[in-house]
Amino acid sequence: MNKKAIIIVSGEPNSVFLEIFFKSIKKINFKNPLIIIASKNLLIQQMKELKFNFKINLINYKNFKLHKLDNKKINLIDVNYDFKKTFDRITIKSNNYIDNCFKIALQILKKKNLTKLINGPISKKHFLRKKFLGITEYLAYKNNRTDKVAMLIYNKRLSVSPITTHLPLKEVHRNISKKKIVSQVMLISKFYKDRLKKNPRIAITGLNPHCESNYNSSEEERIIKPAIKSLIKKRYNIQGPFAADTLFMKEHSKKYDVIIGMYHDQVLTPLKSLFGFDAINITLGLPFIRISPDHGPNHAMLGKNLSNPESLIKALKFLDK
């Protein structure tokens, strides 16, 4: 057995993540040891109320042996979290707990030379509190990789990647650059070649409708086209810019492995229209591969035992190699 463990940060304690984690390990036998970082008391209480039954292997994150781990029990690193209700509303009271979970995960990844991290959903409003646009940027900061990471929403048939992530539309045009586009294409291409043994076919969108603008100097002319020309000279398999309103039509999108857009909803909306939640969120450019299932805390479903675990299962299967 390959003993390269998968580290799992449970994320927001008042989310559906523990439920889908229980469902995932009940459904699939994973080859690599899974180590989840969470509150022991909360995990046990949610497991009881959701009517799951797993034994727990409590491990000390400062001193444990990877080769002795398997998945016969839940390998758990306990992080203290005080709570009154098993399923409660999301507030800032969980911020220190979530931050501590990530700190421990990053220490383990570095100390044990591991390369696989999955995190459960967090509330951007409560946890990030306008300090970071998302967990992608949060982890980039924690690993001194600011402006050197990329978000890839991966589906084996078609993946997408936004140049800007969780920005207001009015700020997008000020946050795209030739350097950023080139860097992102290079990160994605390297990931596909190293991880998937494939030279990806990449399409890139424009920013403006139909790649046109009423301004004298559009972003397509000033930024996007020069970036594409530079990448073609470097022999990257890239084409564009294309109008986003037609690029995702089947006869066009089937020609590509990845579509890079200028802003979040420009590419995530059509991808989810095509595949629903059949995708995983991968952060490229970190010292490890970080994946987040493609769903949020889903507080409306909390405690109902009705959440679909497929996105987490896909994330675990992707890393379980």
C-alpha cells in the first residue's frame, strides 16, 4: 500500500462536511490513509445523530507513524472546539478552530513531506472576513505563494480556471494582466503534464462581450492577445480570445481540455450548467495539491442526512493514487 496519506481539514464545523465524509468512507475503501483534522467531540456527536458507526484512531499530530496507519478506523487529529448544539448556525466563533485546523495540516504536510490536502467548506463571510478573497488566497498567503497560485475547477471532460476569483465585476478589468495570464497557463499546463500525463488544449476567453469594446484600447488588444501570442511562442497549446457566450457550446468546447476565463462566473456558471457539481476545486502553485469539494457549507441541509457526497468522493479518488 502506498502510504502517502491524504490530510483532510474538516472546515466549518456547522456545515454538511462531516456528514458527506461519513458517507464517503462508508461507500468507498480508499487505498491511502485518510487523516481528518476536526473536533473529536463534534465528530462523535454528529456521527451519533446521523446514525453512522465508525471506530476512531486518535493520533498525535506531532508524533505519529504513517506506515502504521490504515483506514480500518477514522484517523483523527483532535482540535478543541466548544459547542452547545451539534448542528448550529454559522458564526465567527469557529474562526480560531478552523485556523488551528489549517495550521496543523500545514505543519504535517511539511514535516511528513506530504502532497495531498482536502479541506471542507468554510464561510467566506465569517472566516475570511474580507482579508482574503477565498481559501485559495488564504493558503497562498500561508505558504508565501501570493500571486503564484491558480484555481482550477476540474472535470475530466472539461475544466475551467478564472484569472480573477471572488472579485466584484467592477474590479475585474483592473486585476487582469499579461503576466497573470501567462503564469496561470503555465501552472495549468504543468499540472496536466505532471499529474495527468497530458498536454492540455487550452482556450481563453475575452473580457468584453464578443471580445469587443467601445473603448479605443480594449483589454483584449492590450492584455489578452499579447499574452496568447507570448504563450504560443513558448509552444503552449492555447487559442483565443473567444467570446464566452459561444465558447461553451458543445461543438466548440469539445475541442479543449481547459477554458480560462477572466472572471469567476464567466466560466463557473456554464461549467455547472453542463456538469452540475461533478467537479473538484484544485489549487495549483502550492507545495502540495489542495482540493475542495465543489459545494459550500450548505447550512440549509445541516443535520438532515440528505447531502450528496459525490464531490468529496471524486476529490478523494483523484488523490488516492
